[in-house]
Amino acid sequence: MEELTIEDLLTIGQSQVPESQQELHLQLLEKNQNNQLSESDRLLLRSLRVSADYLMLKKAYAYALLKCKGYFILDFEKLLP
């Protein structure tokens, strides 16, 4: 990722889990709370969680690279009221 352009890194940093995956993840979490997960649901939930975690890590790395390249990153704490 170090060779990517600023624009490419911004695209990665602003990427999100697709809405359909988010909805499925929430449905499976709700089923899990109610102890209604089948084994295949449990595996799918684990896969969705790993995928979301990987995306978050990738986004964090993209923003770290942007900062190292001198791109100004707004401090998150300054966004809070």
C-alpha cells in the first residue's frame, strides 16, 4: 500500500462494508443473542466479523500512510462536541 497515490489511499480510507453485509451481520448478531444460530450461521458471522475487522485495519493503515505522506488528517477528537 505504500506505493498507492493519495487518492487511492483516501478511497480505501473512506470505504465501508457494503450495506447488505452490514444488515446480514446485524441479523446474525440478533440471532446470536437469542441463541438461534446454526453452525453455518456461526461460521458466516465469524467470516463477516473478520472481513469487517480487516477492512478497519486496512483503513487505519491507509490513514497512517496518508499522514506519513504529509496529508492533513482531521483529529477525530476535534469533531466531537
